[in-house]
Amino acid sequence: MLIFIEPRLVLLSIPKTGTTALEQALSPAAEIAFRDRPEIKHLNHRQFINRIRPLLLPLGTKRFESVAVIREPLDWLRSWYRFRSRDELIGRPNSTAHISFEQFLRDYLSAGERPPHARLGKQSDFLIDNDGHMTVEHVYRYEAMDALTAFLSNRLGIKIALKRTNVSPQAATDLPPETEAEMRKALAPEYAVWEAARHSVPQPA
């Protein structure tokens, strides 16, 4: 999470959405940066509202707007699957090195307690307020990073050049068409959030 005081912006860091590259590019311009440790870097919108926003009240009452990136849901899960297949995790409970991507998905979508390799939240959980409403003002698709950087460049008054970072290893993530259709149906609420996110550069009023 990065906080920019004068433009009144908060950039949330949803895992596996390119926010490490954004953090590296924008940290010098942020007055407050929560980074490195995952439980600090990846604070969600509710945690900002409940824990961080009260600390900012001495800086003025003008509202902070929040910004986030959301990735196409199956692509987001593919990234997690590849990330957990890396060599250093082999032999650990959360490794995906010896299971198929389809099994990983079925474990992720299963009811009850999931196996460690499939214990992930949802991207949409990062975007909701205390009442369960989607209240992050600016949500961009990961696939439209140029639109996001154009928005941030305009609001922050800086040029932004992103470098590719935190790249996961290669792994087979193909699905039979009928299985992919089944998974998309199961992930329909996440797809609705992603489809509503911005995918083009905002036009001036």
C-alpha cells in the first residue's frame, strides 16, 4: 500500500497484480509506503478504512481516493499456481509442483477447509468496505496497465516507467474448454468485478 498525501490517493496492493512493479516505480513519490512484509504490503480496503485512515486525520479532512488493480480471475489463479510451483517450495504443504492446475482450481473452489496449496482469498475481498460494498473508486484491469499508469501519471504529476518484476516460473496451466467454462461459471462473481474494472484511458471531461 502506497499513500500519496497531496493528491489524496491510496494505492492498494492486491497480490499477483503487478503491484510490486508499481511499488518500485512509485515509492519515491509516496509519503507513506507499506511494503516488503506481505501482511503489511497487502493491506486491504477495510484495513485502510479502520486502521490507517484515522491516523491521517491530522493531515486534513479531504477524502482519500483509493486505487487498485484486479486481474482476470483465471489468469490470477494461474499466476498463484505458478508462483507456488517454484523450486524452493517443493516439499512444503503449499507447493503446487506436483499437482495439476485443474486440481489446484478444484481445491481452491472446494467447500470447507481447503488444502494449504489452495488457501487463497479473493481479489474482490480487497475492494470492499465494512458493509461489504465495493467502494474503491478507481479499479483498473491488470491487462490495462497503460491506462492505470496514465491515470497515476496525471494525478501524481510524474512519468512512470514500470520494470518487470516478481516473475513466476513457467508451468502448464491449460484447461479443456469444458473445464474452463465450468471454472468461469464458478468464478462468476469475480468475473463481474473484473469486467466492471476500467480497461481504457479515462477521457477528459
